[in-house]
Amino acid sequence: MEINKILKIIVFLLLSFNSNAEEEIIFPVATVFESTSDGFFFGALISSFNLIFNFDAALFNVVITSLKVSFSAVFISSFIAVPLGIIVALNKFIGKNILMICLNTLMALPTVVIGLIMYGVLNRQGLLGDIDLLYTQTAIVIGLCILIIPVILNLTISAVYSSDPRLAERCTLLGATQIQKILIYINEVRFALMTGIVTGYGRAIGEVGIAMMVGGNIEGYTRTMTTAIALETSKGSFEFALSLGVMLLFIALLINILLHYFQQK
């Protein structure tokens, strides 16, 4: 009987040890697994879609600001770069090769360099400090124009070069003026020009350096999608930043669909 009691005590102690071990080891491991699993990302992703589908005011205010400054910059840049690109392509002049090299260089110009130069010019002690453009949407639009004009200009020149060479001869024989030549070439290479414009817009909508340095990332005024993503991520508001990232990816998808459409023409 005493032996049986001793055996029962030993079995009881072993069982209690195993139960305590399970409580101390298995459950904490499960908790750590849950906290480090993909649940965080997918939960944030679901929350980001909720913000989008509920038309969150703060979210769409940032999106509208981004679309506003980028569309304005693309419109102004296209108005300048397309006619100028056609003129450059159709005429021979001294320094044309140097100009092409400069344009190719400007296409890869870092955005922070543009922002730095503009900040030096537009701040209170700068050359244009009296007009109070720093930390405004106008300053962002000017910076984006500087960024994408070389892109649209270079692609316009390439579009004219790829057109029928007999078109320039016919325009000369018919006595077309410079403005008439520009209009004729816009009509003839319109799809290639749209490719250049869409490419420029893609560069503008994803820009962050200029918007941050000369826009100031002011909430409700100069905060764009890219600057808001950087800010909200640093604040720990991952869901809001992810919703902006989803919107930015959606816009990029639309841009690529348009680009593919015009390239097939």
C-alpha cells in the first residue's frame, strides 16, 4: 500500500510538471507566433481598404492634393515641352548635340537636387523670397515642371524622329509656318506624344523630394501621397500609410494601362 501511494505521488508530480511546462512554454510560443505572423500586415491591409471604401476625408484630401499638383504640372509641362520638342527636332542649329546631352542628363536629375535649388531660391533670403512661394502648392507645381519637362521634351523629340521623314519635306514644299508644322506633327505623332505625357505624369505622381522640401508637407494644403506615406509610417500609423500606398499603386496601374494602350497605337 505504501508503495502504491508513493507511485501515485510520483505520477502526480510528473503530470503536474508536464502541465506546468506546457503552460510556460507552449502558450508563450503560440503568443509570439501570433504576434510575429502575417496577421499584422493583413490586418493593416484590411483596415486600409476600409479607409478607402469608406471615403475617409483625410485620406482623399491627400489624394486630391496629389492629383491636383501633378495634373497641373503635366498640363503646363506638356504645353511647353511638346511644341518646343517639335521645333528642336525639325531644325538644325549650333549646340543641338549639347542640348540633347543636357536633356538626357536632366531626365535622371534627382528630385532632391531640384528641391534643394528651389528652396535656396524661394526661401526668405533667396532671390525670389519676396513672392512667398515657399511651402505652397505653386512651388510644388513649379518643381514638378522642372522635373518632367526634360522627360516630355526628350520623348517628343524621339517621337518626331521616328515619324515619316517625308512629312517634313511636304510641310516645307507647302510653305507651312512653324505653328502649322507643330500642329501637323502633333496630329501625326499624337499617340507617341501621349506616351511621353503619361510617362511624365508617372514621374510626377511618385515624386517625394520636391514636395517635401518646397511644399513643407502641410496637412490639408501641400501634403501629397508620397510625403504622407513617409510621415504616417514614421508616426506608426501604418494602416493610413498603407491605404495611401494602395491608392498610389492603383494610380500607377492606370498610368501603365494608358501607357500600354498608346504604345500599341
